[in-house]
Amino acid sequence: MTSTLLMTVLATLLAGVASVLAAAWLSLGLLAGLVNRLVSVSAGLLLGSAVLNLIPEAFESGSDLRALSWTLLLGLIGFFVLEKLAVLRHSHHHESDGHHHHHGHDREAAGPGGMLILVGDGIHNFADGVMIAAAFITDPTLGWLTTAAIAAHEIPQEIGDFIVLINAGYTRGRALAYNVLSGLSAVAGGVLGYLSLSRTQDLLPYVLALAAASFIYIALADLIPDLHRETRRGGEWFWQFALMMAGVAVIALSTAALHAH
């Protein structure tokens, strides 16, 4: 097993399975305030990773710039379509999170469609694994930064899904087991992504552009609107901004250190 493949497997385990376990632990404590803070940080990490790392790496590869631009644009549109088709599902709420959902909202949201949530997560995690593999093949540091951004986003998403499944009637053990299985699809995506992309290096810049599109879409269409709904509390906007910029700063400083060597 090459070092790049080993790092890809470890990173996808971290982004897929470890984030599920962390989400379950936080869910049991119902630490909604911490989840909201993590959403702010993950928005900054995703935007920073997309704009400061993934897009420059893709555009500096020597590939056709117009083709990469089209890939980025079609990726954004494609993620919108996938979310409308319920293939992607980003959930960061539960009935005690202050979003003022009516009692039983999560039971209605999951209900018989609880497995659809898991299927959608599995597809999304598989795609995350492919993105992580592409990043590691390009540069190990880029791979770990991409993993950090994905893991930070996955934890609040998995918390939402875990609580929805619990409220829908799943036992805690069953909800955790299903979420872990869904998280393992990231490892499958990482391994298959590595095996295919390592043989077709010309595709790497386009996968990086799609990864950037995914990060931008999730941050702007999912995380930031969620933060806007929380600004009703006095002073909350300041912490959202500060934590978002902290996420951007982590990526900016890591990128500067990477290019300094």
C-alpha cells in the first residue's frame, strides 16, 4: 500500500467514521450551542479550502481554463439539482435547537424516509472520499486540509441526521450503526478514487474543481442560510463572523506555510 493510499484511507476514516462518532457523542449531550459554533467554523473552512486551495490547484495545473470554469459552474448547478432531488440532504437542526419547529417535526421529516437520509449521506460520503483522494494525489497537505474542511462540515450534518433518526423511532445503537455504515462509504470512495485517478492524472484538476463547487455550494446554500436564522439572538452575528474568519484563517495560514516550503 503506497503512502498516498494509506493517508487517503486514514483521512476518509476520519472524515467519514470519526465524524459520525463525534456527532453521536455531541448529540447525546444535546450541545446545540457548540454545534452552531461549529457550523460557523466549517463555513469558513469550506470557503477557504475552495477559494484558496482547490481552485488555485485546479487552475494552475495547465488544464484548459474554460473547461475548468465550466466544470466549476456545472458543479454548482449540479449540486443544486441533486439537493432538489433529495440526493443531498444537509440537516443541522433538532427539535431543541431553537429553530422553533413544531413538536414532532423531526419524526415527520424522517418517518418512513429515514433510510433515504442514510442513502443520501452514503452517496455524499462516497463523493467526499473521491475528493479527498484527488486532494492527496495532488499534494498531501492539500489532502489533510480538504479532510479537515469535510470533517468539520460532516459533524453538524451527522448530528442533525442522528437526532432526526432518534426522533423517528430508531434506537441510539441502531442510528449510530447505520450512520457508521454510511460513513464507511467515504473510505470506499477514497480507495476507488485513488485507484482511478492515479491512473488518469488529467482528470485530477476537474475533480478538484468539482470539490470546490461542492464546498462553495454547501457553505453558501446550506451553512450560511442556517447561520442567518440564528442572528435573531443579540450579538450572535459577531461570533458567527469571528468563527467563520477563524476557519478561513486556518486555511490561509496553512496555505502560506505550504507555499513557503
